[in-house]
Amino acid sequence: MKKDLEGFLEDKIQNKAHGVCCKVPFPNCYYRFKLSRKASKKSVDVAELVKKGEPFKKRDDGDAHLARLEDSRLLSVETCVKFDSRSKIFCDILVALRDSNVTRVGIHGMPGVGKTTMVEEIRRALVLNKEFEEVAVVSATLDVKSIQRKLASGLGLSDLDKEDDESTRAGLLRRRLKNGKKILIILDDVWCKLPLADIGIDFGDSKGCKIFMTSRERRVCEANKCMSFLIDILSKEEAWSLFREHAGNCVDYPDISPVSEIVFNECGRLPLIIRAVGEALKDGDLFEWKDAQGQFESCTPHMIANIDDQAYKTLELSFNKLKPEEAKSCLLLCSLFPEDAVISIDEVSLLAKAMGFLPNTDSIEDARNRALSLVKTVKTSCLLQECEDGDSVKLHDVIRDVSVHVASEDVKYRFMLRSVVSAWPEIHEARRAISLRIETTLELPRKLECPQLQTLMLNSSKNANTHVPDTFFDGLENLTVLSLRNIYIYISSLLILPNLLMLYMRIEDSFNLSMLKELKKLEILILACSYLHKLPLDLRELKNLRLLDLRGCHQLWLTEDGVLSSPNHLEELYLPSCFRCWDAALVDELNSLTRLTALGAPRIDFDNLPDYQFCKKLIRYDITVGHNYSTRSVTEGLSRHISSTRTIDVGSINLIYRINLIDPRDAAKVLIEGAEKLFLTVNGTVKNLFYESSRDGFPHLKSLEVSDCEGMEYLVKWTPLFKKRSFSKLEVLAVRLDISLTGQW
């Protein structure tokens, strides 16, 4: 087997993962993708062989390791088969999910033991091996409609939101699941027996469709008629190996070793806790380890539902070790979002700036960079999970529970958070931040008695029909952040908030937006309103506005002259996909914005309006040019997170051809050659797509998607004019409607 592996690595990776054309080195993206899939399948085979070879296991002169490709994101088996205990369960679960006689599989175990990690690795393996045609992941709740909504979203069933009746919604889901495809539904964090029939989860006679669920208790898996597997704590040897990996070699030093063993024993052999504590004390000195030991011994028990005192003590240590203090603030801000939420780092940065947690950041750009740095620190401490898009994070439910408790008790924060409320809760007047999710109709108090409140986030479901009384905000002069989602409100009631810096409103009814002109200190305005057709002239009064996000205004298509240029501090502007009011006057307005660094905009016309000087200053952008529709996939849209991307969607091949003919300082050239993502619609017969189209190449391009390319023979016709760094960072290549492609390069 070792010889086979060496042959695979020598022949496949070293010889074919890189290509050379015209003496120019170039990454073979297609072959790398193919290799990663093969590596994934071989990883599963290795895991099964390890299981079969347990009775004959003996040590030899070294361990075998799969070499990583440069782009390792597609490798499926990485963490859960790292230890023998996990490898066996991983293989057993795969066997069960492949068994035609088994329709429901469940795993159970205590918080922090690695259930979610196991599910994610299983999902990756199944997707990459194409064992299911569709996979939908749903965080289970007690609310049937909520599960239906999440499941419909995962299956791409958009018609569900049009129906309010549960049984009608269940019927739509039932028909969707009986379409003949092999479908896997993953239900995460289940707490009780689910009414699957009421939800609409019924496969009928469909072959190969499965349910895979996680729970903290075995009885829940059994109640849902699942074949159940226990994810237990690690063995002592496995736990120590993981602890040593994260804490460093210092655990073996003679003076630290006795103390490190005591701290290690406090982690309870739970992977989540081990990683967090290990990173908190990584390569620490003796006094740091003794300090940690002392904190464990003196820690007062805390009554948090479903979290034992030992787990709380270890996580509290990780919280206390977070440096700098702003990193802890960013982590606690993430607890303001709903459980299992995908949290945009952009939103965290805006909240942190408006709440005063990012001192010495003069601009939105500075705040975002600072937040990205702090979030990276928290991820390194294993307290945040990175999402695949790289611009979002998730908070493990155990860490979130502890975060909520810490944020509610710490006098610096005084947060109050409720995932779901059916009645207005009792609120202590000393609270500084409140985040509530309202699922059912309830009556809000006439006045919120909370004079120290700085942040208020009310997220209501569309069916809750939540109305805010016109006197609700009386006495909240210290409020700086207000987020209202699906809330009915009198805009006039906001005018008594003189210190408001950030306002997010998602509303379905019409309102008089002109009144917002009285919020003189407002710096961040995010609007999502279906009834807004034109941006009113009165918004010129918002002189301090730095960020204006209108992407949720799906019927906004024009603005009054002078509205966008009046806030001369404007740094970031995001327009909706329906916006089409591009004329010379608007371009002049944007050119006058000397601080504009980020733009999300559709349908820019470089041919008829060439003087886009403001584009040259953009640090990040998501722009569509040259056509009236977007070629990218439906899920892409105008990116919600553009904190780390420069994206351009080009609908005319002529614009690409013109790059070499126009002035190097031209805005179109600057944007296209600086792009990290390029979506290109050819719309015609072109043999060589990039033939000498840009002698400077595309040194920053990471993703290229080409469509409507009938008749094309080459994507790139290499010539000595291309610089060696052309396409040097390319990771993703997608070609659609490809009929006669002779070669890629």
C-alpha cells in the first residue's frame, strides 16, 4: 500500500498538478480538482482498511500520511479519522448510510464531543463521492414552520414562502422529496421526537433517500427511529495527543508537565474544550499554566442549562486568555446573532465600530480590517468556526451558551439575548445590548425602560405581525445601534434618537424615508424595503453617512440628483440589482466622493459613460457591466460579503479585447485586471478567449467562470507577451455551454 501511495503521489501530484506552456508555469486547475476527488475517495478507502486491519496492527518504522494538494478544501476526510475511535465510527456511519435497508441514521453525544464535525466530514465524503444527488442541512427547532423554511431553502424550493398553512407547506415538501432523486436530509441538534409527517419529510417509495440527525441524547435518536451511534469522548491517549498538538511542546517540560496534566484533566477529553484550552495556553510559561490551574480551582459553579461546570470553567479560561480585549468583544458580539447563524464578518465589524469596541479606526475600511484580524485571532483560539466562503463564521452552540452567559454578567457588556420569545421578557434597566427573535404575535410595551441601552436588535418572523408603539423609544437617548427586521414602525418615533450611528431596517410596508434626515449623526444606513422606488432628496441632510446599503430595496431604480454626493464622507455604497439610473449626472456625483472605496453596482455602462474616475480608488467591488442580466449562478447574486473580494461580471467580450487598446489608467482596465472573481459572457463566436487580451495578465484572479462560449477553441492562447504571473492565483475555473473547446491553455 505504501508503494502504491508513493506512486500515486509521484505520478499524479508532482508530474501533473502543475503544467508548463510556452515555458510559463501554470496551475492545472482541472487536474487539481480531479486529483482532490481521487484523494478524497482514497481517504475513505484508507479509513476502511484501517478498520479491517485493527487485529493485525503493529508499529513499523513510520506512519503514512496523505500529501496535501495546494488547494486542500476538497479533501473530505481530515479530522474525524485522525483518531482510531473516530475512524471506526466514521466508517460505520458510511456503511449505514449506504445500506438500502436503513433510512434513518443518528449520532448522539455530549456537547463539544465532535458531533457537528463528524456530520460535516460525512457530508463532504458523500457529496464528493456523489452518493446523493442532493444534501440539505437543517438546524432543528421546535417550530415546524421554521424547519420547513430551512429545509425548503436547502432544497431550492422557493414556492414554500408563498404558503402559510403548515399542511400545504408539508405537501409541497413531500412532493419535492418524491422526485426520484437520492436525497440526504441532515437534521442537526435535535432535542425531541420530530413530527416528520407534519413537516413534510416523507420519502415514500423513493430509493436511497435518508435522514441523518444529531442529538445530545440517545433516547431522542431512538424516538426518531434512527440507527444510533455514540460519539464518545476521546481516549486518554488521543486526548493527550490533541492537547499536546494545540498547547505545544511546553507540556513536556519538567517544570510545566505536572501542572499541564492537571489542566489537561480539566478538559474532560472533549475535543472542543481541548482545542480551546490548548490554544489559550500555547507555548505558555510556567506562571501562565499555574494561573490557569488556580482559575480552575477557584472557579464558582455556574448554572447554565446543558453545560456542566467543568466545561464552563475550561471555556471561561479560554475567554479570559483572549488578547487583545477587542477580540473578546468580537466573540461576544457574535452571540447577538441567532443560534446556528452564519455570521458575516462585515456585520460584526459594523456592529463593533458603532458600539465603540474598535477604537482608533477612522474609516469603515479600518474597522473591517481590524475586525478581520481580531476574528482570525478568535478562530486561532478555536472559539469560532470558519465558513467555506471565508467571509463568515459560526459559533458552536456550547461556546455560544457560555458567551451569552459571560456577556450578560460582565458589566462592560450587559447583553440580553433570547433566541425565541413568545412573550415580552422582563428586562433589567442596566442592559446595554438586547437581541430578541420574535416568532409569534406579541404586544410590545409602550416604553422600553432601559436608559443605558446602546444596542437594540429586534428580529421578527413575517408571520408575527410585530408593531412598535410610537412611544417605545422614549428615554433611549444613548442608543447607537438599532436593527429592526420585519417590524412595523412609525419612522417619526426614531427622531428622538439623537446619537444613533447605525440603522438597519428590513420592512415590508411603505414609509416616509425623508424623516430619516433628522438623524444627523447616522453613519451606517442599511435598508431593505420592497416599496422604495426612489431615493428621496432629503437624505442629502445625512452629512455624516459613511455606508449606504440598499441591496434589499428590490424596486429602487433611481435617485434624486445630489442625494449620493451630499454625504461627502461616504466610503461604501451598495445598490440593488434592479438599479438602472446610470447617467452622466450620477457618475459625476460618484466621482466627487473622494473617500469611496467599496461599491456594489449593476449594469455600469463603460462604453457610453467612460469617465468613471471613482472606480480607480475602489479597494473592493462587485460590479456588473455590459449586459442587463447576470450570468452568474442564482445563489451568487450581488455578494452579501465583499470584504475580501473584487468581483466583476462582464457581458461583452469586446470589453476584454479593449483592455490592451485603452489607457492603462482607464477604469475598466483597472477593475478587470484587478479582479479576484471574473464572470464572463462571450455572446458570440470566439476562438481564443484571452489571446493577447491583457499583456499584464490577471495576477489577482482566483475564480473564472465563462458562459455562452460556443465555437471557442482555447481559453488562453499563450504567447511570450503574457507575464509569468498571469493566472498565478487561479483556483476555480468553470466553463458553461462549452461545445468545441480544444484546450484550456
